[in-house]
Amino acid sequence: MQKEKKRLSKSAKAAQKLLSESKMLASAKAAMNVGQEFKSSVVTPRVNTTANKPRPEKKKG
């Protein structure tokens, strides 16, 4: 006689779901990055383009 398979617990089901989702995400990211190894990195411009101003001198005493 065959043994009946045990049902997975809620935590085991959640872990299995997370694992399958992470595998799908990893494969999707790998598919997106194909051919981008030799692509030059784009330099993002700084948000603040004004010059840094020195701090004002504070009166002491």
C-alpha cells in the first residue's frame, strides 16, 4: 500500500511560496540584464548644482 502524503503546514506553504517567487524574480532579473554587461554606466546628475557655501561666522560670547 502507498503511504499518503502529509499535508504541508501553513508556514511550510508560505516558505515554499516565497522561494518560488524569489526564483521567478531572479530569473526575470537575469533575463533583463542579458547583454548589459558591457553597457557604460550612466552618470546621474546631482540634485543640488549650486556651489557649496561656507558657513557664516558666528559671534562668540
